[in-house]
Amino acid sequence: MDETNRNAPDRPALDGVRLLDASRGVAGPLAGMVFGDYGAEVIRLDDPEDIGRAGAVAWHRNKTIVPPARGADLVAGADIVLTTDGRTAAALGLDLDSEPPAGLVHLHLPLWNDAQEGIDPYTRDRMVSAEFGAARRQTSFSGGPVDAVYPFLSSMQGAWGATCGVAALVERARTGRGQRVVVDPLHGSMATTITTMLVSPDEPLPATTVGPGGPNPTFGTYRCADDEWLFLGALGSKFQDIVFEHLDTADIVTDPRIDGVRERLYAPDNRDWVRARLAEAFARRTRAEWLTELTEAGCPVSPVGDRDNWLDHPQVVAIGQRVELEDPLVGHAVMGGVGAELTCGGVPKHRPRSFDADATWREPRTAQPSPVNKPSPGTGPLAGIRVADLGTVLAGPYAGMLLAALGADVAKVETVTGDELRVRGYGIARGQRGLGINLREPDGYAAFLRLVAASDVVLDNYRPGVLGRLRIDDATLRTTRPDLVTTSITGYGETGPMATHPGYDPVVQALSGMMKAQGGHDEPVFSTLAINDVTVACLAALGTCVALYQRAVGRGGQHVTSSLAVAATFMQSGELVRYTGRPPAETGGRDFPGPDPLSRFYPCADGWVRVHLHDTDQAIAAGLVPDPEADVAESISSALATMTSDQVVSVVTGAGGAAVRARDFREVVNDPALLADGHVTELVWPDGNSTFLPHRLATFSRHRSHPVMKATGHGEFSRELLAEAGLSGAEIETLITSGSVVVGEPMHSVVGVGYR
């Protein structure tokens, strides 16, 4: 902690920021929660839909709730106004087609189809999943679309929206300028599905008919002798050898169909029989026995837990993720904590929501002073911010990519052998410049410190203890640059009984209860979204932006931490809330089509549709159900089977319901409207091949869109980055000659899809 922070160690990071929350649904309230968690003064306009919604107990903590009629009077004193529909924005005097008042940040997180009333936020989330491809990408037995029991896409829209909003505040603190920030449902969906939303024109999309455990038999769920499930995380030959030895199945690797080639384990012709062999072995002993044996042997493995127990897990408690509050409406409540910790103060003690019809701002907003040296407008609010991203595999590189999407200049710092997932994971490490450097060599280490001195942020996702051994921990790096922001991502946090355990997204999915909740009474479901990986990346970017704001207003540098365990808590924020009388959170089932015959997926003549009808009368009016006594699901299924998806949408919406075609990613990325407005784009590789993928993840009214973010080659920009850090040409060539620095070529095309 530098001297500025020492003088105010308990001052919240967003202290002095005033946010007017005029949102509805999931994304907006959750984003408002994030601002309140970091100390912003949040006044919320009351929404009748909050009554009885368990998530509201968490999402509205740290907020003061006032009648909606107060909104117009409160806008003038706010620093940031949060809206989710055009009508409310207009009522507050905020025209979506023009700039907001001087100095104001307008954060707009539109609902899906916000013009249609009467659709609950969870159904809106499911419509987004259907329309933009996530539902079709989930693996299952049937291969059809799967309805998620969690509003993951809306939650990411809220988390990423909050990140973008804080980034806009960083720019305002530096320049005095406000702006409109829009993160729409597709932005939120793309930020969530980024690992799989990669489409090559000549390659087929991956098969999804591999069951809910995923395509890799050594990286999936298994039932044990006591009918309890575990998740096996044997990704890579080291862990696979441990499993095969302890399950007495080592002959799998020498089988002629595998012949020692590990990639053949999950080839379509082999994965079923390999999975059957492992399933037979696991069924011979209890889960507890397997967990003990495999954990002691060093193989990642986890019980498939119950989400109702997650907040009581010793690790969750140890990292401060179990929060208890006395809510004025439901009484004593237990919920999850903040998405990213700031270790030099910055996070206030939580308080429950409160109701005060006459509440007003503690202090009115004042005009922001403009510094003498304004930063370049750039392509986003973090223009001029330099980031050294040491992240590997998924969460670390993706956090760097998100900061690049906000306009930061990000260096992807790799070892001289390169990030092990740099090719397969190219889609989550775009927009960065590659530097290959050996930090274990004195000359390489010294050169890296000079890069740090020229950087604003250093990001990593090493296990606890590694930073200290490499002498790149927060305390050491801060001697090079005292106002530095350092951000660390771990599996389970930096304290607690599991702090040193390796972190894997699906292992935490299993442990936290996500898999069991989606599977219901049937087999647990392994989410193909890499949900904890992408979420912790977003939370790391969020914490980084909060710390940069704290620095921009003169309170110095900061150390930020988040973890996969925190991400699993954050993305279940509504479901984990506990209080007496709380209605049970929804669970799924086998190839879950939806919660109700009136609200689910149905096959149609040219694919699948997601239908939502408010009641049986509406279904009868649409001509889908003959009478009140008929079997609703059977009648609708029969009626839709001969219709095209366009016909279904017309019939259902004409009756007042909602319906969309369930599209796959190929349909989404080839949508002319989405290509034209910049949501998706064609990435042309140096060799002339191309990939269609997400492009613009948010819009900022004061910034032009960034160019297509490309994947960097290993060491492609080594010379350039070191020169910008102040090293001479001779020094750089010496480093290259000695092998301490690697110089490489641009990355050429990667055939096929991404991480999962």
C-alpha cells in the first residue's frame, strides 16, 4: 500500500460516486449491486417486480430505495445513471440517441425485447440463450438445445456492464467527460460464450450429442458405488496416468485404438468405450473412497456438491464470501460476497437495502476537473492504460482481452516456451501484443521490471506462492512503480484450506453445486460455457477498473484478487440467497427443455424454437392447444412440428407470447445485421483463412470501435514492447541472443473451434 492509501485505508474505492439505479431484470440490479459493494452511494427506484424475488435481497444490498417518481429529480445529482429500457431512460430525460448531460455516465443494459412487458427476467435470459447460440452449444444426450436454470448470460451482462461503467468513470476522472455506455444482451452472451463462439467457414460445428458430462471421458462426471457423483479433472497425461493406475485401467492407453495418443481418448470413435471403462471402475467404490485416494495421489477431483451447502463450505467462509445481513423485508439472510477483493481497503462493510421515500444525495455532483494532459481518445475508456498480462491458459489471458476491449494497451507476457493454450485458446487472448521472456534469468527478470515500470497494471493467474518465488509479487513490483495496480486470479483464494489447490473451472462447477442444480434428479451437467473461467476473468477486469478509478482520483495503487470459487458464488448470487420462507431455487433435469410446457424448447419443421406463453388461454388463442383439458406439452409439440420457426414466432407473438428460433453459432455469426453493426466480425488470418467470432463487446459513445482484435504470435512484439519500456536496441538484441527473450512471427490460422 502506498502512502496515499495508508492515509485512508478504510475509504471505499468508489466513495463519492453517486449512482441512480433505474433498472429492472437481473443484469441491471446486479450491476448496481457491484457499485454499492465498492462504496458508491446507490439510490434505487422501487420496482414492484422485486417483491418475492430472492435475488433482490442480495442485488439491492447497500442501496436506498425510493419511489419511482423521484427519479427525474435525482438525475442531476448523479454521476452515473443505470437503465435497462428506453421508456425509463426517456422519463429520466436521457435520450438514447444523443449524448447524456455533461459529465454524466449513462450505463444502459437493455433487457431482451424490452418493449414487451410481462416476461420475467429468467425467461428473457433463456430467450437470449436461444437466439444467440448458447443453448444449442450445451452438450446433452439428444443434441437439442438445453434451457439453463441459471441466468448466466444476464449475470455476465451485469458484471461486464458494471466493468464498462467503472471504466467510463476512470476516463471521466482523467478527462472530465461523461458518455453513454451500452452493454446489450448479445454483448453479455458473447462475453460468456467467448471460448466456443468461434466458427470456421469450412469446419463443422462440434457435436453436442455426447451427454451432459462433456466430450472428454477423463474430464467429466462419474457415479460411484453409493450413487454419489464426482467430477474427474484429469486433463493432461500426468493426471490421466494417475487415474488409469488407480482405477486399474492402464490398458486403455495401450489399446490399439488409442496406441498412446492421448487425443484419441476423446475422439468420437473412442470416447464412449473409454467412458464406459472408467464408469465401471468408479462404480466399484464409494465417492468418499475415490476422493481420498485420487486427491492423495495428486489428481484434481471433486464431489458434485449441493449449492444449498456452498456458502457453508470452509473455503468459502475463509475467503469472506459468506455474508449475513438483516434485511428489512425477509429478516436474517445469508448471501455471497464481493466479486473481487481490494487488499488495500476499498471494500466497505455491507449493509442491507433500506427504504426512504425522501432520500437524496449526500452531496450533489460537481463538475469534474480536466487535467492539462488529456489522454488520447483511443478506442475505449482505458486508452493510455498499459497492462502486462502474465496470465496463462484461459482466465488470465481473457481478463487481459477484456481490458484490451476497453481500450487498454495489453502485452501478453509469456515464457520462452509459450502459453500452453495459446493456439487452442486464441479466441480468449486477442487484442494483445506478445512478449516471450524468461523471468528466471537475471537479464530477463531485469528487463521485465523495466516493462513493469512502464505499465499501469500487472495481471496474473498463478497459484498462491508462485509470485513470491518468481519475485514478481505485489510488494516487490510496487518498489518499481509505487502506484501500480496488480491483479491476481487464483482457484480458491489466497487463504483457507483449499488455497493451494489447482483451480479448474468444471471442478468448481461441481463443488459449488452448479452441475447438480442443472441436472436436477438426473445426471449432473457439465456446462460448456467455462462459466467460472470467463466470470473470474470479468471480475478481475472489474476489480482492476475499480482500482484504476481509485488511483485516478489520487488514492494510489492497489492489489486486486479474485478466484474461481468467488466466480461460482457470484454467478449463483440469486440462487444462493437464504432466508426463512425463501422459495426453492429452480433445478433442471435430463436435457432440460424448460420449466413448463408453456415455456420451453420445442422442435419444429426447420429446427428448434424457444416458446413462452403466459397461460393456457394464450396457448388456446394461438391455436396450439385445442381446449383446457388437453395435454399442453403434447398439443404444442404436435402443432409446432409442422411449422417453420418463422411461422412459430409469428403465431406465438401474435397471441401475445414470446418466441425465437434456437440458432447455433454459425447462424449467429453469419447474421448480416450483426456483422453490419459490429457485434460479430470476420477475422482474416495472415495466411488468408478466416474465422467468424465476437467483435465489439460494448459500445462507448465517445469512442470509435476498435479494430478487429487479433491473436498475437509468441514473441511477435518482443522488440517493440521492450523498446517502449526504454531498453536500447543493443540491450534487446543481447537478450534475444542469450535466449532470455523470444522473437516470433504472427499467428497463422487455427482450424476448428476453441476451448470446448
